[in-house]
Amino acid sequence: MKKKKFLIIHADDAGLCHSENRATIEALQKGLVNSCSIMTNCPWFNEMAEFAKENPIYDYGIHLTLTCEWEKYKFGPVLPVSEVPSLVDDNGYFFRNRDLLCKNAIVSEVKKELIAQIEKGLKHGINPSHLDSHMYSLGAREDLFEVYKDLGKKFKIPVLLNRELMEMVGLNYGENINKEDFIIDKAHYGTFHYFEKGKLANYYTSVFDSLVEGVNIILIHPAFDDAEMKAITINHPNFGSEWRQIDFDYFTSQECRSILDERNITLISWKDLNK
């Protein structure tokens, strides 16, 4: 007997900035996005937390963050820098990439900071449905990945575990997944190849024809191609402001809605999985 094909359309990076929040909220309210995750350490976290508290019907996760990839827009830990010095650069901000994080991070400080990020979300009234990892940085080192999984057990909520994401950051799937781990069967996400060739929307359409049996997740980053987002993503076209506008436009479009209806695709959320 065949398993059904389920799909989560998931927006990362809520809380990053006002543009990201506005687009995420509109995509939840009027579009096909049915899940998001919030960066509790970022400057615009409070705006998204207030929305989540006032609109508990939607699906919110905590987007555990240990890296800051932007050239001019900077953020760091929830905890004082003095408590987690191995996680920050000389200016007190998170490192720009996974390699620098892996080179410097002390496991005990990682765990302490991530617990603080989750607890900040809880304190602000967010009832998280899951945990996931910004840039999947927690998959970049085996001991960090263990912290990630342990946090799910500690807070009794699932974490985003998936073969494609693990392999993307160079983590061996077979050596780091146990029988009791809940796995998302397939993760779909756009790449710079599609964006550069103007084919990002075409890629998203193709995903609907390549869903696997079980649970699929599409990872997107909706925001507006406005002055705020352009300034944040300067010199960073990969997941930049233009890319994020395409994500928003596509997943709030009638075209996307019609394709889902035509293919009879069942949308689910992390909340549904928890049931």
C-alpha cells in the first residue's frame, strides 16, 4: 500500500527584519505558507513574537541561530558575549559561516546559547511546534548535531532532521541518525543555479511533481525586495532580497494555489505531525 504524499511549505528567518516579518505574515494569512520559524536573537524578533502570540492558529518553530551571513547587518547571541565567547568574532557578532563556527565553537557554550534562544521564545508566548537550524549550522559538526537533537528531547518537540540537509553541510547521515529519530523524508530548497538563470519559480513548480511518499518540506525565505532588505543582503545575491521577493510572490500566487489543487497535494504542518 502506498503512503500519501504530504507537504509543509515552510518560511525560515522570521524575526530577521521588518521586511521578512511582513512577508512571512502575509504569506501565512493569504498565501500557501503553512509553517515558519522565528529567530529569537534578531532585532525584529519582538514584532514576530507579538504576532505569534496574537495568532496562535499558525505554526511557529524556533530557528536556532549561530551564524550571521550578512556583510553589514549584524547580530549575535541572546546571552551576554562574556558567557559564550567562542561563538562570536572580535566585535561580538556571530561568525559569517559554518566553517568559522566549527573552528571556534565550544559545545557547552552552544548548548547554553541555544537553550537561551528557546527560552526567550517561550517567555514571549511562542508555543514552538519544532526546532530547526539557521543555515543548518548545527549539522556542520557531529557534537553540535547531538546538541541539536538533545534540545528536542529536553523541550519535548521535534527537530528538523533530514538527509538532504545533513549531506548539504557534510554530515554523514548513517552515522548520526538513530532508529528513534523522526526524519522529514525529503527537503526541497532552491539553489543559486536556478536563481541565477531566472528559473527559481520554475524549480518550485517542478517540486510539486517530485514529492516523495511521506513528509516533504519546501524551505523558503519570503521577504520584500525593498530598501531594508536590499541593505541587509548587499553583495549577497544568494538568498538575497530579489530571491526572497520571488519566494513571496510564488507562494502567494494563484498559480501556486491552482497547482496544489490540481495535483491534490495534502498540506500539513509541524502541528499536525505533533498530533
